[in-house]
Amino acid sequence: MDTTQTATVSRNTNYSPVRGFNNGLIFLIPRALLWGAQSSVFGDPIQPSWDCPSGSCEYPETVSVGVCQVCTEITAQIDRNCTTLSAQQPFCPPGTQCFTSGQLCTYSFNNASVGGGQTFLDVRVNPARSTTNNGKVSIPSKRVEMTALYIQPDQASKSTQSLPVAPGVIPVGGSHVARAFSCGLSFCQQTFRASVTNGKYVETSISTSQVPSYVLPIPKLEDITDTLFNAPLAVAPNKETNVSTAAVFAMGEGLALSLTGTASVITDEPSPGDRRISEFHRGLYENLLNKDFSTIMSEMALSMSHAVRNDNKESAKGQVKIQVEHVKVHWRWIAWPASMTFLALIFVVIVTIKCYCKDTMVGWLGHSQIAALFLGLETEVRTDVDSSGVVGGRSETANVRDFAEKIKLRLGVVEGRGEEAIRVKFCRRGGW
């Protein structure tokens, strides 16, 4: 462990989003919740902020305010209304071919409706209803109640982009899978443990908890101030985390408004501000081609939880690990290189003995190195050099290449001026 450095991971034990402009903006939508939801739908979910100087860290069990979701599939409760198509009773969407066979179906549940050749996805979100009793108001902790109804074509996937041309049209022998889910969103207290290994962050959820409802006195008109809006409400029975009153109402009202919408076929020229155009719901429907709605909501809730945690400067401290690697060497690992080194040494000794010569008739390498430099010259250049009779002016050395190939190098002791020095000598095999 390195006690001189500190690892951190983001958390938020008191979520109180800032209200802006006219102090009423927060009731529309908390920034962190919308940021987390949209990032998840568009394929880039929010990740928690963390810091690990060494690339290997451990964090203790940490609590934070997060977002929890619960989804139940209610496909069996869908109402289905179909009409048979024929040449006499076709379905002709604007700009496409007419359908004269199969069926045209509409699926509905409560106020949501899909199919009918028009709608792929319909999401209806309502805030949970508060109740009053004995001068107190009880606000359900499940702030958002959502119904999602969508058409999922058989064997559709995000890679094939096989969207139905007309949602609800069932060809002869084919079928559309209409599915429905009922989901709830709420603030909750999340306990998690995290670690970083080789620079990769991993987080494990341990538990979640939440109170069934938030209870507070019914305020008088003069009590509805920022003090009331910023008042902390305990998220879990142990009261380790809190959310502000404004955040509770914002999730119920603003988030419900933001998530409600449809993905439909646009058959005419859209105009600016057209409420039928929703990139969020179009992206949501594309995700539904290879995931069910409960999986998408689970990923969305996790992204919103991370956004809430990052929406605060608070962080939990962890331990920084220093990796020390011990290597145990076996003799088998060095046997091969050691034997190669020994053989190379024998080779050097043999070459030295073979190249040894007593006479130094050619002189020192420092005075007679020209011949060795001519070994690799091109044929044309070497011909010119051979004909010039260079290298000491001796006729025997006119053929420079033949002369150079007979040279052997060795180390020799030089005596001169009362001193001895080791110089590199070369001699010619077989004499001159």
C-alpha cells in the first residue's frame, strides 16, 4: 500500500440539485437525471468519476444516492384489435406501397397505443400520487410510474435495421411481437464496492434500500420557500443519504414529462417544434430491437445513478496499491542461453587461434586498411582501383580484392619508445 497517495471515487450522500433562473427550473427536470437517461439511450452511459494514481486501487464499501428501477412485463394484458387486409380493403400508407394481404393490428394498454400502421413505441409516464392524512402529506418513494408499449418485429436487430415499414401490419404467415412493460423509478440508497486493476475500474453493487414514502407536514402557503425545497429527506431507513424536497418533486413531475413520448412514422413534411419528432424515443426504439425494455431501464437507471454521484464534489477515499512482481528463475530457462554462450566462446577462441600469425609483413591496420575497405565495392569501381595499382604501390597488391580476402586480423603487442601497447594487427596468409 502507498500511504502517500489517495484513491477517490465519486459519491453523493445529499442530492440537492441547484435551482436556477426563476427558482422554478428544477421542477422541470433535474440535469443529472436527464443527462443520465439520454446518455444511456444514445449508447454512451455515464460512468462514475474515480482517480487511482497507481492504476491499482481498492475502495471500501460506499453508500450514495442513486436511482433504482423495477419493471414488470405486462404483455399478457395488451388489448389487440386487428382487421384483415384485402384488395377491397387495403392499407395504403402515404409514399409507400399498399398492403392488400395479411392484417393491420393495433395494440393498446390503458392510454398507450401502438401499431395501426403509425406508431412503433408509446411511453406514458405519470408521477406517483401523494396522499394526505392528519395534517401530513405522504409522497411515495416510487416517483415515476411508466407504461411502455412497443412493436418488436420477429428477428429484428440493430445490425440489420429491419424496422417495419408500417408498424402493426402483419404479413401472411408472419407476426409482430407487441410487448408491454410497467416500470417504476425512485431514489434509493446504493451500497457498492469498487476496485481498479491495471487501470480498469470495476464496481459491484452490494445492496439497495429506500423508504416506502417521504412524510412531511402539509406546508402553509407562506412556508413554501427555498428552505422547504432544500430540506433533506432521508432516502433509506438508516438515514445515511438524503435528497432534497425539490429533487423528489422534480423526479415525479419533470422526469415524467421528459420520458413521455412516442416513436411514430412521419408521413408529411415535419415543421420546427413538431412534437412528433423525438430523437430520444427513436433511439429508445432502436435499442428495443435487440433488448427488452427492462434491460434498457436497468442500464438507464445505472447511468442516472452515476450522473447523480458525479453531480457533487463529495468522494470516498480508497487505498492505492503498488504492484511488486517477483520472478522465480528455473535452471531450465537459462540452460539454453548459457550453452549458446559457452559454444560462442569456444568459437571465438578457435577463430583467434586460426587467425594468429607471427609475421606482420603487411603492417599495422592503421596504415594498411584501404584494402579491407574495398571488399564491397561495385565491379566498375573495383576494376578502376585494381588497374591503378594502389595500396602501398606494390605490384602484388594491384588486385585489391584478392589481396583483401587473404588478410587476417589479430591483437598484437607493439613495442616502441620504451612502451608496450596492444594494437589490432592484420597479416596475410601464406606470405607475400
